[in-house]
Amino acid sequence: MLEQEIVIGDYFVVESSNFGINKETRESMIKLMERLCDIKAYKEDTLYLSIFLADRYLSFLAKEDKPAPVLVSLGAISVFIAAKLNETPCPSLDLLIDIIRFKQKKPDWK
């Protein structure tokens, strides 16, 4: 079983015609996740947990030879789940969706 597992975040080496994630697209997702955590003033642990969750899911998809999801959605959902586990008070999904919609209207993510 150990030979079949891949390291979390090391799904770039999996040869899959369906996957379509490279280091640059993952980096863009991480920047979005960092920005969402900054906007909401979440703990640093929440950011790390959200990155872990997203990487774990992407590793699973790569291993199963399934296509990657939309990374904006995956990043936002990962932050939301991590915040539900780590933050007090628990975040509102409606507020997170509003933040993402507002940010998508602006092309400059600096």
C-alpha cells in the first residue's frame, strides 16, 4: 500500500492526462487562500490547514486519474472548512462567497 501513495503536494509527478495542475496554478490557488485568510483575519494555522486540505484532495484526484477542480472554488472551500474547524466564531458561507465575488471583479490581486 505504501508504494501506491504519493506525498501530499507532490501530485505534479503523477502522469495524468486529466489532471492539469502545475506549480504555477497551485501557487495562484495558495495566493487566493492567503488573501482570503488575510481579509478575514484568520489564524495562521487556519491557512496551513486549508492548504493541507486542498493538497490532500488534489493528491487523491491525481492518484485516481480524475480531472482537477476549479482551483478558485477549491481554495475558497478549503479555507471555509479550515475556518469552521479552527476559528471562533465560525465563518458564514454567504460572507465568504461575497468576498470571492468581489475579488473576482478586480483583476489586481496584490
